[in-house]
Amino acid sequence: MARSYVLMTCNLGSEKEVISSLKKIEGVKEAHGTLGLYDIIVQVESDSEEKIREIITGTIRKMPKIQSTVTLTRSESEELFQASEKLIGAMLGQNLAQAYVVIHCDKGEEYPTLKNLSHIPEVKEADVVFGFYDVICKVEALDNNTLEHVLTKAIRELPKIKTSMTLQVVNEQE
């Protein structure tokens, strides 16, 4: 399955409306408002890269209240994250705090970084991506304190990471 992430900024105050519209688009798996450099993050999945390009360029980028977008396309990578763990956490409603982290790694260290991330229980998904960043991961935790600890102590202290940027999900915009 092909996957891409779209980081975007939108007109001030239109986040809820844009997120609602994004969630109606076929192929959009997730759409969240975020705190950080970008207003919204969207995960798009489809059977082909071509279909993802159509969704992003033909639909998402043409939405009237979106100002700018950055697209990160997943590189084909081995599945290191257990789908069952993600499903169980979601069903139990345990993970109230979420964030996405985009990472710049040392050259050639993308896959070792992905493997290191897979050992952190709160990291539910991670992908090596093409675009402005090298790796993106989704972090879920019981509360904001746990999330903050994982972000500052576990992820940022991994070897071979140059920089990272955190986009914390804003639940009020869901």
C-alpha cells in the first residue's frame, strides 16, 4: 500500500472545516489539526503512488482554504510496527495524547533510525519518507506528560538524529 503525508497551513480559523472536508476524501486515512509549524497533517493511503498523486494534487491542494502544503512520500520499507498494538490502543481509547515527529537523520541512517523508533512502545507508526524530512513517526501516549517524556527523552536522544520537529495533535479540532 502506498502512503504519503501532507503537512499544510490553512486560513486562520478554518482548521475544523478543512479537517472535516479532508476526512471525506477517499484515500485520506487520518487528518488532524496540529500545534507547530503546520496547521494540519494528513495521511493518505492508496493502492498506487499515481492515485495518491491524484488525491494530493487534484483534490487536497485545490481546496480553497489551504495556503501551502509539504508532501512526504513513504519509501517502501519493512513493517516494524504491529498493527494489533495500534488497534488495541485505539479500541481501548487509551492514547489521549498524540503527536507526529518529523526527523532529519545523518545521511544513510534512515532505516536504523526507523528500527530504533520501533523499540519505543509509544511510537505507533514510522516511515522513511522522501521530501523535506527523512523519517516521520506517530507517537501516542496516555497523557501529555508521558508524550512529552517520550518526545524529549526517548526520540530526541536516539543516535544519528540531526534535528526533529514535533507536531502535537489538537484533539479539539477533531
